[in-house]
Amino acid sequence: MRIGKLRQILTENNLDAFFVSDVTNERYLAGFTGSPGDAGLVISQDLALIVTDSRYWEQVQRECPDFELVKVTTKFDAVLPEILQRVGGKRIGFEADHITVAQYERWMKPFGQVEWVATNEWVRRLRAVKDAEEIALIRQAVALADEALAHGLQHIRPGMTERELAWIMEVYMRTHGAEGTSFDFIVAAGPNGAMAHYRAADVPLPMGQPIVIDMGAKLNGYCSDLTRTVCLGEPAEPQRFWEIYQAVLAAQQKAEAEIRAGMSGVEADAIARRVIVEAGYGEQFGHGLGHGVGLEVHEKPRVSYISEDTLAAGNLITVEPGIYITGWGGVRIEDIVLVTDDGVEVLTRSPKEPIIYGDW
Ligand code: ZN
Ligand code: ZN
């Protein structure tokens, strides 16, 4: 099915074969779960080859039943002539957005008789539209992030460090089936929250200030991505806190109510951005509204003011507006939604009531 779609693209572009070197694309097309740089795929209309060395021969037999194994015993370069002969074609595509200049010089330059065609994001574009199996797996990863966050918020207390909270949530995920986290968690207390991509540090969690928590699980290969902003006890500056929190929440709710397939990434972003601009915080919402999620935590389509993508039914995207004030902190709220023809289905279930009370 996935290979069939790729073969159709090869026909449309008049290519005889396609060389896949990106490990996530190898997983998507072949099921291969090895490390980057350890295998390559060669796909033509009648061949599906996986090229790798003895560390993976047994694994490939299990994981990649639709692919024929080509054994590498010395270097990849050594099997290339045999592969090119079997493919027999003249025009071969490669992933120009992934392969290094050094690899190009070593592998491709010596075969001047082949017309190497640089391609960009072909498999990534296929990956943007999820099939039913992928949607089911991402639902599980989303649910695990929801549970881990709820667990973290049960144990949160003032004075605990950002890293401790991050660790509590990570342990929960790993003891509940996750193979890892989607990325290094962000727990950003008070002014640290003004940095959208801050990471958890050895900083104690304060009372009365916004705390941005951005985390996600990697489960069965698929990622989730979840942000909530909380405050331990009543906010120290209630007027400012609620004005900013309500603006971010209203922007997110409007986007989730109006986004649908067929919209451009720019249009989807603008729905939320308009709300934040009208609230007077346009300059403080520096990043895009969201991104695709799947085998990687950042995938296509891009949902931002510089996106060139169009939303399609089957996209799984985040909706994550934020406002960041230097010296004060930040508020971001992030859900994962499934794009459909007539709207979105919000997969994330975590509550959005920010104030956490406790007998601390
Ligand atoms: Zn996130
Ligand atoms: Zn995100």
C-alpha cells in the first residue's frame, strides 16, 4: 500500500527506481527499526530491496517481509554495482533532503551512467496523511501522555525542581509501555517559560507563577506531543495571568472549531493568530500554530504563517498557540487533533483548568 503509493509517484516522475536513506522513511515503507545510516532501501516497479550488514540480517527477516535482503559484507559501495544492474534503469531518485554531500560523492558520483534525480520530502509527504493503523497507534501515544501528565500533576509540589517533575512523567511513560519520550521534556517555571524551547533544569517550581509543561510519549514508534500551563495555587498576578491564559485558550478553541481539510497551513494558523493579535499579544506569539506528528514529533504538514502545506483529511497536527513575555513567563496549550473533511477530532483529553491546589 505505502510502497504502491511511492511507485505511483515514481511513474509520475518518470523514475526507474528510488533510493531511500532516511531511517524514519525506511521504517514507514519497510518496517525497519534500525539506526540511522545502517540500511538503505531501493524501490523500483518490481523490486523492493533492503541493503544492510550482518547486524541486521535476522531483524530484517522479521521486520521487513515485503523486502528482499541484499547483504553488505564490506561496504555499501561494494554492492552498488550489483544493485544498479538489477534495477537496470537510468533515472534513479534519491533523498536530497537527507543524504550528505560526502555520501553523494562516494555513492553516486562514480556511476555517471545513471541520472541521479534529487527529490525533496516525497516520503515525508506520504507520511503526512495517516492510515487507520497509524491513527490507532497515535491515539495510544496521546492517551499515555495524558496519563503521564495527570500522574505528574498529582505529585507536583512547590520546591520540586523542573527536572524532577519531568522525570516523574518520563518514568510513568516508560513503566507504562513507552519505548521513550518524543523529545526532551520542557518544564519551564516562571520567567523560564518565556523561552518557547527551554528544557527542564535544576530550578525549583514556584507558587503562583505559570509553569509550562511540554512533553510526549514514543509508543510503538509513534509520538505524542502535549503542552499544558499550570500554576501552583492562585496566580501572583491574577489579572495578567488570566488575560494571557484566556487569550491562548480562546485562540486554541477557535482554531479547533474551525480548522478543516482543504485549508492552507497559513489559513489555519491565522485563525488562532487573529485572536491573540486582537488580545494585544501578537508580537508575543512568535512560533507557528502547529505541526504534523507521527513517527517523528515534527512532521508535515506545517501549520504556520510561513507554511507551504495544505491540510488534508488524515493529517494529525498539533494546535499549540502561546504567548511569551520576557521576565514574566509563558502560556502555551497544545492538543493533537485529527484533521477531517468537516473539522477536527481532538485526541488530547488533558483538562485545561490551570490552577493546581494542594495541601503543601
Ligand atoms: Zn509540544
Ligand atoms: Zn508541538
